[in-house]
Amino acid sequence: MQDALFLRIYLSESDRLNGEPAMQAVLELCREAGLTGVSVMRGIEGMGLHGIHTSTFLSLSSDLPLIVEAIDSRAKIERAIGMLRPLIGNRLLATWPVSVMRKQGVNA
């Protein structure tokens, strides 16, 4: 097992950074920081500072929650955070230590 760091960034579909969708800007910075495995998940419902966001038929929301997750070495995650922090402003970002196990023979 290897020690690593888990990074999670909370966004919404309507968030924009420097004129582009926040998700795309965050993914690009993660790539520039050298992170190799980054996933974006779309929530069906969420609650935050600006109330409840839901995908129910009646609301037809286009402002659903997005979660960006990455697991990598502490150095790479910390580098990514240093690049992301000025861009994402007050959006929530969380990290925690994880242990990673990879099957032998699988490319990293």
C-alpha cells in the first residue's frame, strides 16, 4: 500500500471561472499540476449556502452539484491545491489521507 492524498472540490454546474465552466477550468489545472486520475461526478441533489439544488422533474435544475475528485501523491495534490486555490476562491475544497493499493503490472 502507498500513502496518498484524496482531493475533493465542490462546484455547481452554473459556476464559471475566468469565463469558462468551472469544471473545465479545474480539470485543466489538475492536468497542468500533473494529476493523472481526476473524476467529475454530477449530483442529483444537494444543499449548500444557496439552498437546495435538485433534479426533480418539476424544477428542471441546471445548477446541480458537481464533485471533482482526485487521488495522487501528497506532493502532486499539494501542487494542484496551490494552483487551484487562487482560481476557485471560496468554493469548498477538502483533502484527507488515503492508502492506495494497485494490482501488480498495472501502469500507474
